[in-house]
Amino acid sequence: MKNIAVKITYDGSSFHGWQRQKNGISVQQTVEEALGEITGEKIAVTGCSRTDAGVHALEYVFNFKTESAVPPDRMWIALNTKLPCSSVAALGSAEVSDGFDARFCAKGKTYVYYIFSGAKRSPFLERYCWHIPRTLSLSDMQKAAKSFEGRHDFAGFVSVGGSQKTTERTVSKCEVYRLPENPDILALEITADAFLYNMVRIITGTVAYVGAGRTNASDIPSIIAACDRSRAGITAPPNGLFLKKVYYENFKLLSED
């Protein structure tokens, strides 16, 4: 029995999130059914994260056990022949140790959230960005984002329904920048050892409030310390959120190009 890790990318617009659902198609179901066709086995995969409906992934890692004769480093190629190319694609695969678990072996993740600001609208950008129809202060948002760095109790930045045992997390980077190729798009990029349910989207909503002048950047430390969800901003919509990178200590083939 081989343990194979696979790196994929997907457009979450047409999926009901990563995890299997009773009322809609998920990325997990799509991948498991494709692998089942390839291997002739009933496949159960373990994903690195439970992304919500509408959330995308530039890089997502999962692993599964199989007795298939397909070489592990070629599994991703076989998988691409069965996946819907318009929404999900495999990027690489490799055999890993029996104890490798895509979720619990992850040392950290980077998410990026895109905001399209200004009066003009775009049906193309709004598929992958949160449109805010006003000019936002980049400098204020950058100041606000920095306050999230470090070890904090993020109890005020989690939605009801999370299964976390503790709400403390370490954020190593939280920054906001303008995309050089399109100055109307702002990106909030955040890296942490782990994330709470909707944590990135709530942080984004809070930072956006600062950019719009509804909250002061200087208030962010006290908002974090309050551990009160009502003090933070709204939960930003899912369509602007991308899982950008997953980090593993001994699996650089999967986490770095």
C-alpha cells in the first residue's frame, strides 16, 4: 500500500467547498471519483484544509493510500485525464512516508485575498475579487495588517461552527499591497501556523473597514485583545480568497517549485 501526496489547484466557484457535502459537488468528491476511475479502488483522500464554498486554491495538497500500479510521480498526470479541466487540475504527485498526513503534517499556510476597489465594475474581476465601490486607503490598511502579526488569541476572528481546540495562532506575515498589473486590485496576504474558521475573511473585512475609514488602524490591537467577534469587521465574501501555499518540513517537492 502506497501513500501518495498530490498537489492540485482549483477554481472554487462551482464547488461547495473542499469537503464532501450531501447537497452539492465538492472538490474532495471530484478528486476521489477521478482517482477511483484510475485505480479501480474506493479512494478516500485527506486534504490539507477545509476551504469553504466559493474559495479557491492556487496550491492544495492531499494524500491517499492505494495499491495502484500507476507510478506515484505520474499519478498527477493520470489524474488530469479525469478531472474537469475548467475547475481543477493536478500539479504534481509523489510517494510519501506512511505517516504523512496532508492536514496534520502541514507547518503553515499562506492565503491571499483580493479586493477590487473603485466605482467601476468588472464581471471578470468580481468572480475572483471582493468589489468595494470606493477608494480605500492602502497606507491605513497596511498599518492595520501589521497589527495581526505575532502570537495572538484570535477568538474575535472566528465564525460560529469552527472545531478548534484553541483560538491562539501565530501570524508570521500579514501585509497589504497593490497589484502592479492592476492598481485597482489590493491583495491581503497572510501566513500563519494554522487558521481558524473564516479567520482570513474576518481579518480582511476588518482591514477593509480601516481602508474605508470606518475603523482606525490604531484600534486594531485593542480589537484583537478584546476577543469579541462583534468588535471586528464583517466576514468578507468567499470569492476573493485563495489558498496560496502549504508548507511542509520534509516535502519540498510539494510545497515549492
